[in-house]
Amino acid sequence: MKKSYLKYVFIGALIAVLILVLCFLIDFVRVSNLDHPIFCKRVREYWDGGSYECYGLFYKVNAYADGFNHYGRMEIGPYWMEFQP
């Protein structure tokens, strides 16, 4: 009984990790194509035309606007990444 229980816990943990990796990869591809990320929450917006910072689980996205609501640069990285317009 105990061995079966550990097997289910391992499978559940593996599925959770795969879902987190999939969420990161989807946001990574979207940021690479200069699209807005899906799985992160905006925490700070700037008054320079639409630049913002948002946090996902274990990562941060910085989006820099050029003043016309067009995003010229987006970057994804760790939480300690600085916002540098």
C-alpha cells in the first residue's frame, strides 16, 4: 500500500512540474515574438507609453513601449532582473 501511495505522489509531482514548465515555455515563446505573456500578473506599469513588469511563477517579464503602445523590446528572466528602459 505504501509503495503505491509514493508512486501516485511522484506522478502528481511530475505532472505539476510539467505544467509549470509548459506555462513558462508558452510565455517564453510569446515574449520572443513580442506578444503579451499569458501566465504572468502585471505588478507595475510605467507612465512612459505602456511599459510594464509582470511576474510569473519563477520568472519576470519586462516589456518596454516606445510611446505609441508598440512594444519594441520584451525580456524574460529571473525575479532580480532590473527594469531598464
